[in-house]
Amino acid sequence: MFCPYCHHTDSRVLDSRVSDDGTVIRRRRQCPECEKRFTTVEQMQLVVVKRSGTIEPFSREKLIRGVRNACKGRPVSDDDLARLGQQVEDTLRGSGVCEIPSEDIGVAVLGPLEELDPVAYLRFASVYLHWQNADDFYTEIVRLRDNAPVH
């Protein structure tokens, strides 16, 4: 770890603390050269493994953009989408796996999206569950209707 003051290539860890949710480690360090102290924050970086095999950093904003498309014309606010994005990211981080296949991310969206808006869920699910025909939609609509609370 480079010292941010003198750019010495080494530092000594004085203290390490894990955040409440366990996803971040805060380290207090001291440079042996200039003896100044500084803090670093380490966070697990999620990466997405695409179908092609390419790897890119996980982007909550990109996830929300994809879900927003399924929510077009639906009564879903930007705040709703932000909460959904946070929920999905928390789920992915909680899995303890840092390389997530893109298909798994789409599937992780399904539960929260079904709770948020059933129509947007059907639109999104048709892509990620690889539905082939109207019968696939019908089967899922029946499942949603049967599980829906009676008003």
C-alpha cells in the first residue's frame, strides 16, 4: 500500500475493523518512512461474468436501467428501483461469491421485482427464464394469481 503523503511503497497496519454488515474492512495504517497515518477501506468487488466469458465490474446503475425498461408505463418510482437495486446487490454480496454469472443477477432480480410490480416481473422474467411461448406466460400468470392475496 503506497503512502498517500510520501508515496513510500510500504505501510504498517495499526488497526483493522470490519463493518457491521461484514462487507467492508477499515484499516488504520502508518508509513514507516514519514510516520504519517492514513486510513484505507477495503470492499469486496463484485464482477459479472457475461455469457461470452468477458468479465466486467458489477454496476447497480446498469441493473436498475434493465429493470427500468421492464417497468415502463408501470407505477414504479425511481426510489422503488433504487431500493430494488440495493436489495439485489446486498443479496449478491451476501452470497460470498465475487464472480457472478449475468444470468444469476437476472434471476436475483425476479423475487424483489415480483413483489414490486407483477406486470414488470412478467416482462423481466420472460427474458431471464427463457419463456418460449404464450403457455409459459399463462402458467406464470396463474401462479401469480393463485399466490396473490385476496383483496
